Amino acid sequence: MGEYRKLWWTLIAVLVVTFSILGFYGTEFYRKAPPIPAQVVSTSGAVLMTRDDILDGQTAWQSTGGMQVGSIWGHGAYQAPDWSADWLHRELLAWLDLAARETEGKPFDSLEPGEQAKLTYWLKQEYRGNSYDPDTGTLTVSDRRAQAITEVAAYYQRLYGDDPALTQRRDNYAMKENTLPDPARRADLTDFFFWTAWATATERPGTDATYTNNWPPEPLIGNHPTAENIMWSLACVMILIAGVGGLIWGWAFLRRHEPEPKAPARDPILSIALTPSQQAVGKYLFVVMALFVFQVFLGGLTAHYTIEGQGFYGIDLSWLPYSLSRTWHVQSAILWIATAFLAAGLFLGPVINGGKDPKYQALGVHVLFAALLIVVVGSFAGNYFAIAQTMPPELNFWLGHQGYEYLDLGRLWQITLFIGILFWLVLMLRAMIPAMRGGGDKNLIALLCVSVVAIGLFYGSGLFYGERTHITIMEYWRWWVVHLWVEGIFEVFATTALAFIFSSMGLVSRRMATAAALASASLFMVGGVPGTFHHLYFSGTTTPVMAVGAAFSALEVVPLIVLGYEAWEHWSYKDRAPWMQRVKWPLMCFVAVAFWNMLGAGVFGFMINTPVALFYLQGLNTTAVHAHAALFGVYGFLSLGFVLLILRYLHPDVLFNERLMKTGFWSLNAGLVLMIFTSLLPVGLFQFQASTSVGMWYARSDTFLQQPFLETLRWIRTFGDVVFIVGAVAIAWQVVILGLFRQGARQPTYA
């Protein structure tokens, strides 16, 4: 550890404490998850459904695309309703109408305000009361509620079928005809939807909040933010301010300054001859670009489906439904970004090892590439056959569609990808461990090695749930992958890799690079690990989970405050030496990463971060604002920067085409700005107003979203999408012509 002892011990302490918190409160998910009844019965003794029926409904929901068709408890796609909120509201209205006809002999809407208030009071008492018996596992509902459940179930069975009366509604929801053809499975699906809605309305024993902490907003039964929600939202803001203040004080008094090293006359990395394994990495770049362009075009198509259902400017694309296009859009994003990170690691391996390949390293790179292609083709094909409902139900989870956003690929392909990542880990360690044996300062390599091991292992957390695992427990492990693996571990790897690259170039001292990387890792992890819980406020969790998530996720924003300085520092590197002009465009991507990290992860992330804000915003287009700005703005640009940097060193004798690069870089940024500020954010804010004033069911309904002015806002997004697509194609074409044909201006002699 040497002179970095304090930084290492700080990082170790942060990891021990934060993962202890994550694990300790993770047990809450197993102990306090909303119960799934052994059976649901009416007061007259009729059995409405069983536990197996509910879990069969969960698997049926997964096979339709799951979170890619609407959402459950706010997690999933934004076009169709949140099914738990939608079912709840429909069941409440059905109960009120039944009660009005039984007691007053006329529909609820025809009653006087006083009569309506009386029935609404009875409604709240029945629905918020908990009639689940933990000893027998039986949930008992009134005969009136049983009838309301039957009526709502009939509607959903028609919606997921091909009832002509609901064709327009399916089009509004971007659902294909006969989304779930089997009537028996549709019946099971409604049982699952009922249970998710029951958890949102029923108070957890010993509390005055529902199992989902009163989410979704539903005035009919008093689903409003709890006192704890408001208290921890205030704490979240206070912790953020305190954290920012502490960071500024630490930056002012603890940050060490030392003279900038004199940049070498020639790029030191170019003095290392390319190894066979580095040359083999070149083909990864084409896969990255192919998946990137594929994802971008699918994004434009998916966005258009919010206007035209299953059509594209009059062309029938029902064979490629919204659920499938969004699945491929999300999944290809994960795959191309992950592939770019894997390629960056494989390229850096020999550099770390002094320009030498371990034995059979190039063969390993080829084998990993073949495995990657198998995962891509197999998972995409499985998604298609699952959503088309041509895959046998018993094979869906393993070969088709898991139904969970970002982890949509079938379990077999997920396991294959995990094995591939572990194989990548072995390839990396074979190159890095020998480098640790030499003399000199190896702390930066050690940190890079730790981050590589974490990338290899943490993806495996997505295997800790099964097809019929309780959805609350599944969400816990899913966010280990989506938040902790992607937003946490990848962030540390990227920071450390860039520190190693810039120090290897001689632009910063190894000492400063190491200290900065260790400090950054601690800052990212202190909020990022327990901050995983901020995605889970309303997923059937308890107040302590909300408290931990709110408190620590506020700290996630703190390190983003200094990213403006980091952007300037990266940009200033181009003037350290003439040869730095050759890596101008990778540097520009890294500058963009800092900007979008601040805006997308910082501003837009904190916009939906506090419990009281997320109570009204979860599942709205404001979430999509954060997702696009953070996922592409940060990890997308970071991946493109890695790709361009690798390409630069694979073909050092050829320059980038300035026109192509300017078009690509600025179009991507401008397109992202346009799609956010002219469409996604305005739509999300209008939905927010609807959610707070009427309810979540209304903010996600076709009645609200198909209003002309909101359709116009979604049409306007087309301009941003087109600009973005132009940028993606320009960057991809640059990689192709430079990677395959080496077309461009010859490199000046200083390179």
C-alpha cells in the first residue's frame, strides 16, 4: 500500500460498511416481502385463486415481455399502464358501483356527494384493512370485492386477447393483438395482477402504510406519501447539501497539488508493439458499432410506437411489436456497452504487462468473441419466439424472455454471458498478475485488478432469483446488476482505466492518478452501494429500506459536483503534447461523459431520487429522461471513447475524418438534448401533474397520454431521434472505414 495506505484503508472500510448495510437490509426483502396467499377466498367460501395460480400468472406475464409491456410497481415500460395501479383503480371503481347499486339502487356516479363520501369511506376501510391470515395463508375478501375482481379480470382477459372492442385501446397501449393467446394463461395473468394491486392497497401489519409504502398515488383509498416518506425526503436533501459542503472543504484543504509532468515527445503507448491479442480485439469494435446502430434505430422505432401502436408511418409492423422492439433496444444497449468495456480491458491487458501476451491470449480473445456472438444471436432469437408466443411456456424463462427490464434474455443466455465474463476475467488476470510482480508503484494496477474481478463476479448476482421467485426478492437482485454492477463497478473500472491510460501517456504522474482513482472509488461506493435501495422504495419493502436508500443515494450525487473540473482536466490534456491531437475525439467523448454524468446522473437522477418525488414520478417519462441521459450520456459516450481510443492505437498511421467525427459527436449530443428537452421531459412533467392531482392510474392511461398536445410532443421527438441517428451512423461509419479500409489523412510525423 505504501503512501496510499490511508486511501486503501478508506476504500476497504467503505466497502465493508456499505456491503454490510446492503446485505443486512437485504434480509428485509426475504422476511418482509408482501405475502403470496396460499389461497384467496370470498366470505361465502368460494376459492378465487391459489398461490400457484398467482405464480403461474407471473410466468405468463414474463412470457409476454413482462416489464416491456407496461410496468409493475412502477418498474418497466412507460407506454401501457402500470398494471398494479390500473388494476387497483378499476377494482375500486367496480366495488363502488356494486356498492351503490346494492345500497342505493343506482350507479355510483348518480349518487349525491354525501352518499359517495360514505361509500368511499367504506371502500377505504375494506381495501386498506389486512384480511390475510398468516397462520393458514388464506386471504379472505368480501363477496362484493370478489365480484369486483371477477369483473376486472374479465376486462384484462379481453385486453390481452383479441376482443375487437378493445382493438383501439391495445393500439394506444402499443400491445399486439392476442398478446397472450391461451385463455387459461390469461386467467392466471389476472390473478398475478390482482395480487400486485392487493399489495399496493393493503396495510402492512403494525403500520399505517401499505406493503408498497402507499404507492401508487390513489386518492380513493388514501394512498398518499407517508410521514416517513416526507421525513426521509427532507433528510435526503440535507445529506446532499452536507455532502457537497464536505466535498468542497475536502477538495480545498486535503487535495494535493504537484507540478504537471512534462509530456513525452512521443506517445509512450505507441512504443509498445501491438500484440496478437490486441489485434484480435479489433473485431469487437465492429460488433459494438453494429449493436449500437441497431439499438439506435430500434429506439426511434420504439418511440414511434407510442404514437402509432404497431405501425411505422402506415406500415404494419405487428410482427415486431413494441414489447419486442423495446426488449431488443434495451438489451442491445447493455450488450454493446458491456462489449466496449470488455474490449477496453483486453486491449489494456498487454499494455499493463509490458507489451507481452500470455500464452494463448489471442486464442482466448477469439473464443470470447465467438461466445459473445452466440449470446447475442441466441438471446435475441429467444426474445422473438417468446413474445410471439410460439415457444413452449416451460422453456420461456430459460430460452426466451425473463420479463425483467435489462435482464430480459433467457436464463441460459444469461448463464452463458456470465461464463463469458468470467472467461474475460481470467484473460485479464493472466495479463495483470505478472505485471504486479515487478518493482515500482503497482497500486493503480492493483485497483484496476480489483475492479476487473468485481466486473467478473458481480454480474452473477442476477442468477440469485428464479422464474417463480417473489417479485420483491427478484427486484433486490435485479438492481444488484442494473445499479451496482453497471453504475457502480463499471464506474470504478472506467475511472481507474482512464487514470492508467493518462498516466501511461505521461500526461499525469502515476502518483496523482493512483490517489485520484482510489479517492474516486471510495466516493462512488459510499453512496452507490446502499444507494441501490433508492430503486426499491415501493417494491414491497419496509421503511428502513426507504431510509437507507434515501440517505445514501443522496451521497451518489456528491462526487458528480466535481465532474466539471474533471471535464476541463481531460480537455486540457490535448494541449500537453502535439501528439495528443491524435486522440482528440476520444478525449471529447470523455468530456461528454463528465457533462452527462453531472446532468443525467446528477440533476435528472436527483430529480427522481427523493422518496416523495419518486412517489409521484416512478414509472413516468421523467424516469426515461434519467435513463437516456445517464445510460447513453455516461456509459454510451464512455464506451465510444474506449472504441475510438482502441481504434486509434490499432491504426496509428491514419487520422480520424474530422467531418465525420464532428457530425457524429455533436449530432449525438444535440439529438440527446432534443429528445429530452422537447419531448421526454415535457411529457414527464405533464404526467407528474396528473399523478399528483388525479392519480398514477390516470398519468399512465391512454385517456391522458393520447391527448392531442401530448401526441404532438411525442411527434416532436422525431427531430431529436433523427439527429441522434445521424450521429450514430457517422461514428459507426468512421469506425468501419478506419478499421477495415484505413481511409483517412496520413498521421503527422509527431504521432
